[in-house]
Amino acid sequence: MRALAIVALAACAGKAGELAVSGDDHALRPTAPRLRPSSPEKPPILLLAFDGLSRSLLYQMLRAGELPNLAQLVGSDGFAHAHFDDSLLSTLPSTTMAAWATAMTGVGPADHGVTGNEYFIRETRTFACPAPVSFSSSEPTLEIYTDGYLGGLTDAPTLYELVRKRDPDALIWVAMNHVYRGADTLLLPKRSVVAKALTGFVTLAVSGEKAAPRDVFAALDTGTIESVVDHLAKGPLPDILTLYICGTDLWAHVAPEGPRSRRGYMREVIDPALGPLVDRLRERGVLDRAWVVVISDHGHTEVVHDRAHALGGADGAPPAILRDAGFRVREPTRVVPPTDPFSAVLAYGGAMAYVYLADRSQCPGPHDPCPWRQPPRYVEDVLAAADAFYRAPAMRDALDMVLVRPPRPVDEIDLPFEVYIGDGNTMPVDAYLRAHPHPTYVAMDRLRDLGVGVHGERAGDVLLIARNGDVDHPSDRYYFATPYHSWHGSPSREDSEIPLIVANRHHGNAEIGVWVHRLLGTRPYQQKVTDIVLGLRAGALGE
């Protein structure tokens, strides 16, 4: 059978600017070494993923018949051949870049190195920001597509590279997804459509306007799908095609309705746009043979759109607290001069923020650059910063937990985080949660995947968790960003529970479910998406 994998990864964190490519298809690697145009003996796979789409919402809409075209892609027929998993969880933080890098490499952030939408790389003094949060700029996100920016930050083989290692003839297309290293072709909608949508998003985020034109995001998503449908019209079918759709996430962030806006967007924009894709797959003889896998990267949590709850910005409380504690805080921008004497760095990600600290004894003068490759001192630097946040009146209502760990050199495996409880004392996270239950939080052991590994130091020396996913009312929620209507990033169920549907018209849902449960095991976390795709391509259910 001709293999086809369509990965629809809707994970946008778009920024403004003009894309330096023309749209259409762009070759990513030479085709000369190929022995065949594709790898037709492998089982077909259709993988659909939606950015910012919560498990409960997607399942409810499918079962209620609100998404008929998506239902066709997962087999229709009352879903007799589709297993709806209820256990898969996003990585921590439950943010776009960390989540998709995890899903598409099969390892956690501490191993692949992309620990958030923005983070600091100590050994090179680099502020990595594939989706900036603490400042507004078009360049980093656009460079994902023009220069492979995220691929250069990802220190682990991608799903595509793993597939190609096993099957050199696999034909791989990626449409609009950030993770495409190892693919053959990158598909994009027209440049003007991309620029308008991304410019619109960042303008709304910066200006603080209360309303947003949904059609600019709809044009980006429908344009992406149309590009895929056009390219599927003739020629060899790709073995893996990644279709990346942004609007479900972008619209939820800025729409006045917040997370509730996703229902109408899915029903009125995305599902109708999927109709031509269903027809094209049926026309090419793929629909009845394809494995279908549906995933997302994270959920969404409603927040209040004002500066009292938005903790981001250079004039916000976090940098002021660090300055009052004697730290020189790095400006929130992508690049600073190599002589800049900063001794603390802040990186934001919605419900979580990272604080990176230098050993201030090595740069005591006000203009002394700090040696960032070496770790800070635990008491004088790490605990000093943690205590400042713990005791700050401005953070009393805003922070849920302050996490710390004794620092280690960059080249060593990092220790797990513990909860700072004041007066220089800490408590293991599991013990703290037993003493202070957080019923909305799930699987806090995911913090090990974030902080314990070869790149665990990229999660910071102090990790701040905002009071966000642990409270019921938006008026009590805070977040590390400029004002939005919705954010994510917390360990809560709302942010963490993501869909996983595995379907095939030639297998029953019970049979599929047994295999999926066995593969997910006791840690059904986002990195298992890579294992699922590799297993299906290897014929794990008998193909």
C-alpha cells in the first residue's frame, strides 16, 4: 500500500512581519539519493493535530456531530474503528514550542532543549525565542520558516529523521509546522496571507484591543489546507505530510470569548475547510486505508485581559523584584551587547516563568559582564532570588509556587525542582502537594521531563508557577505575558489534557485501544506521539 501520513499540527504562536518565502512548495533537501519516489509498502497514516484544542471540547464536538468532515477523516461509522484516548497529557510547560518539539522528537524538553516559547541558553548567553512572549518581534518566529530557527534549537532527532533512518525512501511533506527538519518539502500558503495573519495577531497582542478580525486567522488556516489539497492532486503521495493550522490557538488568545471561541472556529472555519481534503484523499484512494491519529499540543485557560493580571513587560513586578534583590536584569529583547552586565534573565510562558541567575561574586562591579557558563551560588543567588519572589507583596496573590534546585554545571544532569517554603527551606514537590492539595493539577512528575536532563538548566534556576490553573475564576488568575483573553502553560487539567484519537477502518476501536494503552504505559505523555507514529509505520497492528 502507498503510505501517507498527514500530520495536521495546529500550534501557532505567530508574530508579525513579512515571510521571506513566496508561499507554495520549498525543497528542503536534495532528492538525488532517492531510489524510489516514496515508500508505498508502509501502512498509510493520517495524523491530524490542532493547536490549543482541549480533549474534552474536541471529543464533545465530534460525538455531537458538529464536525462532520473531521468525523469522516476518523472513520465516521459511529467511531466503531476509532479509539478515543482519555489519558494523553501535554508536556510542561504546556506551551506551543516545548509541546510540539516534544511530540515530534519523542523526548522531553530537558533532552531536546526547547524548554518553552522563550528561554535562556547559559553557555552561549543566547536568549532563544522561537515564539517571543516577553517582547514583541516578528523575526524569531518567521525565521522558523526562513532559516530553520527551531530546528537549530532542537537537540534531538525529529520524527522525520527517525522515519528516514528506518526508511530512506519515505517521502515527507510539512505544511506550516515549526518542526520540519528531515522533511523533503515545506508547504506554505501565500506570503500575503501569512503576513496578514501574523501581523494581525501581534498587533492585537501589543495594542490591547478588545476585538479581533477572525477572518485573518481563517484565511491562514484555509490557505494552508488548500495548499495541501492542491499538492495532493497528482504525483507521488507523501508518506508523511504535516499540515500545520494556527487559528484554533491564535483566535483563542485574542478573542473576547477566550477559550469558548474555539467551538465556533472549529465548526465554522476548520471543518468546512477539511471537506476538500476528505474528497481529495478519497479520490486518491487513501481514505479507506489510512491510519488516522488526532492530537493537540495543549489546552487553554480563560484569563482577564488587563495589566493587573498580566505579569509581563519590562515594567512589571518580576524584574522589579529581582532588581530590588540586587540583580541586574537583562532587558526583554532578543539580543543584548556581549558586554551587557546582566546577572538575571527572565523568560515568560503564560502560567510559568523561568529565572536564570549568575554567580554575582564573579561580576561584582556594576559594569562587569557575568560568566554565565558556570552556575550561580545556591544560597547567595538562587535562594536570594526565590526568597525575594516568595516574600514580595506584589506576588502574594499572583504566585502559586516558587521552585528551586541546587544548580549544577551546564554539562551535568540537573537536579529536580523543589518547592521553596521560605527561610531558605524547600520541600519535594510531591510532599508539598500532599500537604497542600491542588486538585486541578495533574502529573506533576512531568517537571522531571522539563528540568532533569542534559538541557535541564534551560528551565531556569528558579521556576515560577502563577496562580492560574489552580483557581476557578478568571479574576483570580495571573499569567506571565502582556494582556490576553486566554493563556496556557500550567500543570492543570484544562491546559494539559489533550486529545489522542487513533483510527483505521480495518480495525476495531477495542483492538486499537489495547495497543495504544500498552504503548502509552504509565506515563502517557506527549513524547509518546512519536512512538505511536513510528509503531504504526512499522506495522504494529499487523499491516
